[in-house]
Amino acid sequence: MTQLINIEAKAVKELLESQSFGVLSTHSIDVAGFPFGSVTPYTLTEQYNPLIFISNLAQHTHNILKDNRVSLIVLEKPNLDADQDPQKYGRVSILGQAAPVPISGAENEKLYQRYFQRFPQSEGYQQTHGFQLFQINPIRIRYIGGFGKIFWLEPNQLI
């Protein structure tokens, strides 16, 4: 059983590490009861918690501040051949709670630097667009690696 979990965790880690953005779904405050999806870049903490850098002007940020339950789906980049079935590609859905990361504190500064190392162009966004780092703390992770490769993981299985 442990070996199977390690194989599953490895597949999730590889997919998350190979991509740089996903679809963030939040609970809409403007259209109550409906999900709201938006594309956002991310990087990962050492524990594989996604870090997103989002503007305080953005709808998804307003939604998170009202209800911090989110989903981030990351898709394997498909082959550009139009005849390919998109369901054969891997995807990971991270269900979690998004929490703002304060700018102060040594550990928090490391998280900001981790994000800016991956996306250096975004470092100036704090001053001009009111961006702040949020960490998604996973509750459960769903992986689909194509037909028949489907499983749930607990966050601690990625560590």
C-alpha cells in the first residue's frame, strides 16, 4: 500500500512541478451559490502547498476573503494535435483553504522570494496593483492521470 501511495504522490508532484498556472475556483459573492473560475500562476512551498499572488482588486480575491474554500486545478499541457482526447491528459485538483501570507517575518519573506524567483516580473505588483501572496493549504487532492488512473491523496502524502 505504501509503495502505491508513493507512486501516486510522485505523479501528483511531477504534474504540479511541470506546470506554472492553474484554474482557481472560488465561491462567487456576486452570483451567490455559483463557482467563479480564473486563471492564476502558482508556485509551490516545500510541502507542495500552492502559492498564488493575487490582486486585492480581483474578483477571486474578494471571493476568498468572504469564503476561503478554493479549488485549484492544474492540467497537463496537451499535445496540440486536435485529434487527441483531452481526457487522456493528467490533472490535479487541490481542494483547500486560501490564507493571506503577511509580508513581514523571515518565513513569510522566504515564501514571497520563492514566488518572485519563479515569476520575477511580478515583484513590483505589490506597489502598483495591490497584490498579496496567498497560500492554499490543501484539504484533499484529486489526481486523474487519464483513464483508470484516478485517486485521492491526503496532503501529508506529498511530504
